[in-house]
Amino acid sequence: MLIILSQLLEAIIAQAREDHPIETCGVIAGPEGSDLPLRLIPMRNSANSADFFQLDAEEQFRVWSEMEENGEEPIVIYHSHTGSRAYPSSDDVLFAAEPRTHYVIIGTDPARKLETRSFRIIDGEITEEKLRSVERYAAHCDAHIYSPETGSPACQLS
Ligand SMILES: [Zn+2]
């Protein structure tokens, strides 16, 4: 199951709507091993396409290096489907390289209901999981309050 702050969920849906009909994409980083998405990093779809997304190689390198420096990992990798259902395409499966990541797809196809779904993609196998939005990650740590201005505080756990 993916547990995500409702503010973050709303932010990625807003981004997907804004970029429509181009597929949006980005990452939500969090402390390594925490499974807590905290730091929103909207990214550029270098394919600039309505049916495909591709992270810009330079940007991806920069974002991934930054996460490593911060002791973070990509908890969520998200993108939108603007003309098809919110389900991983064969390309999505092909490029899913992070077995611990929640792959979130926001469906903005006007012919369908707006939907946001979360998947695990491991060794080419797609498993849908529950997505639950919460006001805060209080059960884990009070420091985990999302702030778009400052980014997130470091995890205070252990
Ligand atoms: Zn896709």
C-alpha cells in the first residue's frame, strides 16, 4: 500500500492537469527505507509527448545524485496518462528499474474519470496496490509535515 500526504497527491494531480495533454512526470523522494514520500520533485518530460514520458537524462542524473547525497530514495515515481487508462504501458514496465518504488499513474483522459492509481513493477510484473492519502504521517513521526517552501525535514526516526 502507498500512504501519501494528501497535499502531495493534490500537487501531482494539479501538475498532471496543468501539463495535459502532455504526459507529466516526477519523483517524490523520502528517507531511504522509510517508505514515506516527502520531497516533491516535478520533472521534465523530455519526450514532450502525449503518449510517452522520458526523464531528461541530465535532470535524472542530478535528481538521483541529490537524493543519494540526502540519504533519500525515490519512494514514488509518477507520471500521467492523458489519453489512456491509468495503467502501466509496456514502455512503463520496460523502464521501471526501481523495485522498491511506488509507480503512480494519474489518468487525465477527458473521456474517463480522473483517477490516480499506484503499482509495483518488479521484473516486468505489475501489481496494483492500495493508495491511501493522509493529512500527516503522524503515526511515524511528527517531523514529517510537508512544506512546499522548505522541502521536508530529515527523518527523525532512529
Ligand atoms: Zn505511462
